[in-house]
Amino acid sequence: MELIPVLDIKEGKVVRGVEGDRDSYKPVESCLTDSAEPVDVLEALKDDFELKKVYIADIDSLEDNGDNDDCIIELFDTFDLQFYLDRGIKTAEGLESRVVERTDKVIVASETVRSVGDMENIMECLGSRAVFSVDMYNGELAGDIGHFDSASELLEYVEDLDVEEIILLDIGNVGTASGVAEHLLEKADEYGEEEFITGGGVRNVNDVEKLEKHNISGVLVSTALHRGYLKDYSPG
């Protein structure tokens, strides 16, 4: 089980994401560092945890309010890690960016992609760099991707596309420290032969160890790291 720290970046600072309410995101307060500068935060995380991967969400790009390309490129240049990047790509035109060209993995999210046709086009362009995120809000499929009645139906469709990595995420749990949603674990165990990445609501080491008993290979975490709740976790 890999811990994959999430850096939500807004206006050049790392912010704390809560339940997807991006207008309310404020600079992160962390027991690891007094700074909200992305390089400082990632350096602190890297010092405290055995990191291999990092998930970056460009909140401004997701909200169509500019981007954080410069500070994200600085992270790429500073750290030898595998980067996952979510900048709210809607169509294949969104791939025409220097930061997308530089990143290792690109998130294609049901919350933001415009249509099934766009989804397939984006994923074909990205090839093995594509990571599909099945986004939910309190169990219901998030976004308006079209002709899918449920997250389960979309998941079945995506699996047929032979995607190498799939994220199962309930946005309503993010930043709540309420535990990973049980319906995500049920879906992970029910669908597919591959292991999934999940996250949202992780409280402590016990939560992470619980995920190890399911079809989960990685967990996206933020709040629990900055509050020091996972300092005793050792990957199995």
C-alpha cells in the first residue's frame, strides 16, 4: 500500500481541500512545516515519509481561473518523484500544455471531462500516462459525462478500455477525517482484476491498514499527513 500525498495548489499555495468546496480552500496548516509554499510542503512530506508518488491538483485550472504551471514545473525540477496531475482536463485540447507534457501521469476525471467521446479521445492521446478517476459525491456519480446512470456503470465501461490505473474517489469525504467511504471499498473489491487508488477521509494508521485488506494499491492522503496522524505508518 502506497501513501500518495495530495497537494491542492491554489494561487501558488498548498491549500486544504474539504468536500470539494474549492472557494473555501485556505492555505494548509501543517505540523510538518510552517510554510504553504509547494516546494517547502513537499520537501517536508518527503523528509517524513517514504514517497514515490505525488498527486497534484491545480485548483485554479480546475476552476477555469488561471493555472499554477510555474510552481508545478518547479516541483518537477526539484523532486525525483512520479507526479500525478489533475488540472481539470475537459477535452484533448487541454493536453496542449507544457505542464501536461512534463508530468508522468495525467488525471482524466469524470467530474470534469465533457463527454464519453472526449474521454476516449483524451485517453487515447495519453496512452499509458492516463489515470481515470471515477468521481462521486456522497455515493452519486459526479460530473456530467453522459449516459451513465451510476458510478458502477461508468467503472465497468472504463475497465473495458484497459486503463492501467483507476482512482475511486468520493469528493464528499475529502478533508473530513470521517474514514474512507465503504461504498468505494465495495466497488474496488467487486470490479476488475487490477488494484485501485482511493482516498478521502483517511483518519489514521488503522484506516490505511484497513485498505490493505481490500483491492487497493494506493491511498490519496492530505489532512491526516499534515495533522501527524500517519507518522507511525510503515508500508507493508
